[in-house]
Amino acid sequence: QDSAAGFPGVPSAYVRRTACSVRRARRIASCTLRAIAATAAAAMDVRAGECVNGIRMSWNIWPSTRLDATRIIVPLGCLYTPLKATDSLQLVEYEPVICRARDCGAVLNPCCFVDFHSKSWTCPFCTNRNPFPPHYAEHINEHNLPAELLPMCSTIEYIIPQTMSNPPVFLLVLDTAVIEEELEQAKDSLQQSLAMMPQNALVGFITFGAMVYVHELAATTLPKAYAFRGAKEYSAQQVAYQLGLGTRGGGGANAQAAGRFLMPVSECEFTLNSLLDDLTRDAWPLGGHDRRPFRCTGAALSVALGLIESCCPQGSARVTLVTGGAPNVGPGMVVGEELAETIRSHLDLQRETPNAKYTKKALKFYTSLAQRAVSCGFAVDIYACALDQCGLYEMKVIADKTGGYMVMSDSFSMSVFKDSFRKMFDCDEAGYLQLGFNAKVGVFTSREFKCCGAVGGLTSTGKKGPAVAETEIGEGGTSEWVAGSLDKNTTIAFYFDINNTQAGAMPPNKQSFLQFHTSYLHPSGRKRLRVTTVSHRYTDANMADIVTGFDQEAAAVLMARYAVWKCDNEDPLDVLRWVDRMLIRLVAKFADYRKDEPSSFTLMPELAIFPQFMYHLRRSNFLQTFGTSPDETAYYRTIVLRENTMNSLVMIQPALLQYSFDEGPPQPVLLDSCSLKPDVILLMDDFFHVVIWRGEKIQAWYDKGYHEMDEYANFRTLIQAPALDAKQILADRFPVPRFVQTNAGGSQARFVTSKVNPSSGGGEAGAGGIFTDDVSLKVFMEHLVRLAVQS
């Protein structure tokens, strides 16, 4: 692969163009982009656009005034996946060209106006004119463009020269106050992870029960650990003093001291494996069967954060907590020592009963830990495995603000934990972890609109600028956010507000420009900057064509994230009413009907399935707390706030596939109780669970062993087909879903019956009869139509 003259890293094939291609490149480089105005249909090819830029917009044609933005009801926003494995991503190893305007900082992109005569470019975000650097000006012309000006490079990734960071750091924090069987399973997963980590990665090890132990991995002859009291919170200075690390910035001496606790896997794998082999359950006296084992999770996390803060601030680090119960000692405790004291429920939290007496203090403590982690740029993962609650409701803030993983399971022996933990260390073809560390995400907007905020696994840095809106949604009041970790599925929701208040002030065919900067530390040690630039057309004053740019899938996910964020500050019932009002106003605005005549109501295809998404969102565990614990609710909400568009849609409205003798390949069917037929097999995927459901007739044949008989090979094939598809889903997803096999009338059939639309509710005869207080989708739509058309 040779390079174009003067532009290192740009393939020559990109610049060998026909005369027609040259003219097209000039038009885009001249910032006309008028072709977009005439291609509303092309704008709706949203999935193709997502494959190129990792962006999905709720509206692909934008309102031109602030008042119009309120009239379209669904917030103007986008879902952005910063590290998405996009098609034909161009990697270049040089510094980006940045706008020199005082409050700008946008990067050269295909939307810029280029003056080849004066060798300058005009920034579309601030309209400032910038000269090209000398090495660009010397070579640039209509026939020879750098990669960042080519239309197919609207997303480009810069490998910043002369920047190297330390290898990734993994600090493992293990709970030893669990029963022996669970401890053995957790130890086994940790030992497997050591074999999968890159050999140059640094690893540290902390255990905790009643006390916290920081293990010195350099001690090969005799195991050595430093003990910390479990009832106390520790600052970075206290941890550094007790471990003999000196002060931060101590140079080589500090790094040498830190090497006793954080060592390359290649040097300490044997020592750490031996330590894990000999590790036993916490020996602290339990005090009897009526008491919980002492577990100082909060103190352990504060020590772990102090160690990372002292040794590798602003590095590629993550703290991974593996816990098997609720903290009941020291800072961050969520329940008392005696089993007679039950852990808080949703009702306790609402009424502030004595069972919830620790919650406010614990939330404040874990929020302070999250702020410490954010200031040093690393992530905190939480793997919680227990039959009872583990305090995820209180600890959720750490994972949310740092971008760390959260995985919840019933046991360390289940694949949900074991496979998820293993996948965190999966490497790509080049042998690098598929993660980005210590990331900063910045947004740049053209002057007609601003960013209200972001919702996802990140934290505001408080950076002000021209892109910051007055209205705040999620982490608002800033144009830059920090995330300790990103992966290929991490998706952030951004919400925008239009500045223009005067109708007709926008010139015809006016374009909006939006650019994202994602700088992160690659596992190779190099710093990278990914730049994504997109543009959308503003509609005219009557908004006649705006609905053709509506992406109902992205809109449903953006509404779900907005609603989940509101649940943290408002009563969930109020949020449900808000969702209902928004849906009624949306269909009343864009549907075709005659006033007070429900029979005349028709909904255009661009909006046809949006009410269905909202129906299932209302019934989901994201907004409904009945039948779930605070920990489960915290887990579900954390995952939906960071997954990509398609995974989020599966969480909102699960996918249902039908396998039968009559229809050949598996067929997608309605998520409805009428699909629960006796002679079919169903595969349901709700992201958290993958369920194989067998009808009564299929189960009866299965119980008789027909699938084991050669003369019923076709039945054996039918039984195996959903299992193979489920295996593929389990292999591709993180966190790994729980796999369930059940049948009609079985105890675990509730995983399916609780999700399907109860169209045959009220206990009617047949497999589809479901007892529920929920209204069916049909009744829901009837009420929606009646309310939308009323005067």
C-alpha cells in the first residue's frame, strides 16, 4: 500500500480519481453539501450510515427553530458509538489539523470549505478561516486531497505520534467472605483471566473480608500482604504511606516501589496462581448462623483506588471488583450484621424505613469514590454474584460515572459470570485488548444548535464553550466528558437544542454540522483520536417533510434513556405518565385523522412501530419496579444506558423466533401470547436472558425421547436448531445472557409470559392464556388513538 504524495498514511488509490470523481470531491470540499437536501430517502438509510459513522439520529431532518423543536415532541438527539468497528475506517499516524479560533478546536473534515488558491480552509462550526500547515499547502490541490477531506472519511482515527503510555493495568479485588464452593469458582475464573491477559499487562491483587489485604506479588519465597482495617476509608496518601510508595511524582523510586504490587503478568503469573491456589475463605469469626460474614467492600474499593491513584494516575487502568454479598462493615455498608435485618427493598427506599437507613450515607460514599476514579481516568468494574442483593443499587454510581462494566448473576459458577469475565480479556487479531482506556469525548456544534448533555457511562468535565446549551439532560453543562473505559458497543446518547428563535431566519438548504472527538489510550500504549463529522439539513418553516427523517428505532432508545435518567430524580409513576403524554402528543401531531373520529386514524410508516416500542418500554424493568429488587433495577438501567441501538431495542422489545415443522427456517413472530402454540418451539432474546420455550405437544414428544430415535431425525433437527442459534447469541454478547430452557406451564416459562403482549389474557384456554393486570397492545392502541384524536 503506497501513499499519496505529501500525505503519510493515505493510500494512493484514494486520490487516483476520474474527472467526475474530482468534481464531486471539490463540491464536498467546498461545503455545498446541497445533495443532502434532495436526498431525504438516502438520509433514512440510517443503518448504512451507522456502519460508517457509528451515529443514529432521532431526526435526520432537523427543525429550524426552538419552537419547532418542541413541536416535534421526541427530543432531537443522537446515539454515538465512539469505538464502533466502522466500515473502511482510515487510520493515519500524524497530528490532526485543528481550527485556530479561540472557542472552537474542530478538526479538518470533509464538510470544510477549501480554497485551493489561497491554501486555506473555513471551519463550518465557527466560520473561521485557517491556513493549511506548510506540508499540506505544498501538496494539496483538487486532485490530491488528504484523507480527512475525502467524503468517505467522515470518520477518521489519528494515531498521535510520539505518545506512549504504560501497559494496561488490572487490579483484581476479590471477596473472600463467601462459601468455599463459590470462592473456588471465583478463583478459577481469575486464574483463567491471567492466562488470557497480554503478557505485558500489569496486574495487582487485593482480597477482603473483615479486613483488606493488598498482596505483594514481588514476594516469591513467602507470601506477603499489607492489612487495612475494614471499618475505615483510606485516601490515596494514606494507602501510599502504608504501602511504602512515597508521594505521587516520586519518579523512579515510586515506580520501583509500585512494582511490588503491580507487576507484568509474565513475571508474576506463577506467584499469583500459587497465591490463588492457597487462598481460603476469610478466617474472621462469623459469630453464628444468624449473622452475615463481615464484608468491607467500601474499604476495599477505597484502598484499590488509592493504589491506582498513587501508581498510575491518568493511565490505562481498571479496578475489577468481584463480590459475593452485601457490604456490612465500614464505609459503604448497606445492611447490618444480623440476618434478622433484611436488606432494603424498593418500598423501603420509597418510605425511608429503618431497612434503608444506610442507603443515603452509602450513596454519598460511593459517589465520592466515583469522583476519585474519574479524576484519575480509570474504570471500576463490578461483578456481583449472590442469591441475595449485593448493594449494586448503591455501588451503581461508580460503574456509571467511570464507564466500568457491571455484571450480576446468582453464582460464580454460572456462565453469566464466568464467560463475561473471560470476554473482558478477549484480544483482536493483533493481540490487543478490544478496549479503550481513559477516554475523553468532546462535541462540537455549528452555531445554530447546542448540546444539552449526554446519557451513558461517562462524567462531565465541566468544560464550557459555544456548544453548551442552557437546558441540561443527563450529564449537561459541558462540551466534554470523560469515561474510564470504552469498548466497541459502548454507546452514548447526546441531546441537542436549537438556538434560533425566529421563524424564517434559516436560509434555504441550511445544514447543521456536528463533530465528535474521542481521544483514548489504545492497549498498544499509543494515544488515539477518533473524529466523526456529520451534517443534517434543516427543514422549512412548515416542517412538511420532517417526519420522513424520523428514525423510530433511535428515537425509542433515546426516549428510553431519557426516561431512565429521569427515574433517578423523579418517581417512576411520574415518568410513566410523562412517556404517555409524549406519545399522545407525537401521534396527535403527525398522524392523519379527523377530530373526534378514532376510525379515521392512520399512522404513517415512519411512526408505525414507535407506539409499540413505547408500550413495551412502559412494561419493562427499566420503568417498572414491581417484582424486582433495587439491585436488579440498578443493573438493568445501567446496561440500557450504554448499549448500542440494536441491543437496546432488544431490551425494550425482545425478539421472538418460531421453529416448527411447517415453516422451514426460523421465522420472526409477534411478541404476543398468540404465538405460544403447542406445536412450536420459540427462542426469545431479551438481551439479559435467552430462553428456549417448547409448546405442550413438542415437550410431550421430547419427554418420550423421540429426539433420540433415528426414525425421528427431523424432530431431533428441530430440537437442535434453536439451541445452536442460542449458542451463537451467547458467544457474541457481553454481558453473557442467562440461558433458560423451559416449556409451556413450566416454572421458568415466566421469562416468556412476562414479556409477551397478553392479547389472550384473563386466563383463556390454550397455551397463550396469561393471567395479568397489564392491558394488551390492542387496548393500549385503542386508548392512544382515542386520546390523540379528541378535540
